[in-house]
Amino acid sequence: MSAVHLLPVSVFFLFQVSFIGCYIAAVLQGHVVPTVPYISDAATYSPESCVFGQLMNIGAVLLGITIYIRYRQVLELYCHHPEMGPSLLKYNRLSVWFGVVSCFGISIVANFQETNVRIVHFIGAFMCFGSGTMYFWMQAFVSYMIQPMAGTKIRAHIRLGMAVCCTILFILLAVTGIMSHILFRGTNPRKWYPSDGGWRFHVVSSVSEWIIATIFCFFILTFTDEFRDVDLDHPQVMLAAYRITL
């Protein structure tokens, strides 16, 4: 497999199509108001929830594969350039765990709608955005360590900037989201109007969610150029009875 660089591109487009497509479908169905609902609100009711859940599950798997390939890429770089230091291995190992937790959170958010299992949905969202942000920080550090062997300093700066933005947006999303729900006096949070209370906090929170989700997609897209130097081969299969390598 030589076209590994298409994997982050696929993840980028799949998530963007999921977000925008479900938003348009939810507005046309009258399930949400057009004024910046949460991403999960736009994918709460059927049929949007069915399509959203399916696409996000596929996206979570592809994202997990992308994260693993990035982990192995950095590991191979260290094997050929041990002078990079043991800190690289530590950040690389931490990043893959944060990335896997974030992928699992994406799947939870997609399959446990807010209207059905609220607590589980919020836990999934925290895993997705919280662990995802930590993954970005780890990868930003890794990017500085492995350049110029892989990547550039400019790309490392961009990833660090994305990590900072995601951290600020994640805190803003959580704080304003809690405050908006405390002040909410309406009957249906999926159709939140200015007269329902907590409107400004709701807008800030939902806009923060849309921006952070978009940054997530673009961060993964930054791996495209570096993955052009990566090739995958078929894994070795061991037959336990005969110990024959295929």
C-alpha cells in the first residue's frame, strides 16, 4: 500500500461530509433551527442520526488507523535516528493512547445521542475533544523533534497553534455550554431561540464546537504530505501449529 497519504484526506472529507450533511438534513427536516445548533443536536433524530452514526463509526476506525500509522512512522524515524532522544518515544507513546481514546469518544458520541443517554453522550464528547486536544499537543512536540527528517518547522508551528486554539475552544465550549443549559428556560434545546434564555452562551458554545471539530479535521489533514514517504506491507501471518511464516 503506497497511497497512505490518502488516508488522512479520506478522514478529513468523511468527517466534513458528516457534519455539514447532517446539519443540512436536520434543518430541512425541521429538527433543529438553522442558527448554529450543536453538531450532535443536528444528528439527534432519525434519519440524520442513523447516517451520522454510520459515517462517524467508519471515520473513527479510519482515524484510528491514521493515528497508528503516525505512531509507527515516528517509531521508525527514531530507530534510524536515535539521537532524537528518548523523549520522542515518550511523547509518541502518549499521543497514540490519547488518539485511541479520542477515537473511542467519537464512536460513543455517534451512537449515544444526547436525547437518549445524556451522561454517556457527554462522556464521549469529553473523551473526543479532551483526549483529541492532548493528542494534538503530543504531536506538536513530536513534530518539533522529528523535523527536518520528517516535516518542517512551519508545519510544527501550525500544529502547535492548532493545539493552543483547541485548548482555548475546549474550555470555552465546556464553560459556556454548562452556563447556557443552566439559564435555558425553553422546552426543546434542539430548537433554541433567543427568548429561551442563555442564548449568547449557547451560541458561543456551539460555535466553539464547530470550530474545534473543523480544526480537528485540518490537523489530521496536515499528515498528508508526511505520509507520502510511508509505505505499508502485508502483515506476517504465523500458523501456530507449524510455525510457518506466510
